[in-house]
Amino acid sequence: MPNETIGPYLTAAIFCEKILEDKDKVLSAIRMIDRVNISFPPSIPGPQAVDLPLTALIAFKGGGARGSFNLKLTVWPPGEEEKLVGEMPVIFEGEDSGASVTAEIRFRMSRPGLYWFGVYLDDRFYTKMLLNVRYLLAAQTGDAASQSGSAE
């Protein structure tokens, strides 16, 4: 069970375009994203659900924590209850060792709005990650929905 006085300690929880890992195991998050604009041509009647590929980086330092913990990611879609996205075990060996999880998530966005993603270890809440999904009308007709992200 996590303990605030001994760890683990959250060091990162972000969405980004991609994660690079160097030969020395150092991670780099490329194009951090908290807003996604999805364009639809005016010919499409009303907002459509979109499968949105996301890359998440969640990282902890162990501190004094040792052993296996259950990492869980949830989502609160706009106007809906919290739902489980996924979970997995992470192992801490204490001190400055840590656990970094990169996850490729294909998530169905059913409507525009604020999507809050919760990060938990052994059911202890650590933080929320925001994704603001905006639906826009494209200038051209007949184009497929396009996606672009920007961090602000």
C-alpha cells in the first residue's frame, strides 16, 4: 500500500505524441498534448464518435516503497461516470529506482469536452491528466476527420 511519507512519488503523468527511449534508458516525451482538435466536414450531420490514439507516460520514483503495486488508469468522459481504462503491476526497489509506464491507448471519444484520466497506485489516487477534445467544422467538404494536438 502506498504511503505518503515513504513513497512512491509521482514524477510524470502526461499525454504526448510519442515516447523515445535512448540507449541509456532515458525517456523523452515528444509533443505533450492536453488538447485535441478533431475536424469534421460540414456534410457530416452532428458530432461523431472518434477512435483517438493516445500515448501516455506515467512515472514514479520509489522512495522507500518496495515491492509490487497495481497501477490503474481511469477516465471520466464528459457527463459520465468514471470508467477503467487499464491496469498493470509495477515494481519498486526503493530509493531512487522507479517505474515508468508508457501506454499506447486507443480511446473512443464519443463527444467533445473535458476527459479527465485518473492515476492510481493500489487504489490510492495520485493525479488527473486532462484531455480537452474539441470538435471543429473543417473548411472543405468530403474530408475524413483529422486530428491534431496542442499543449497549452
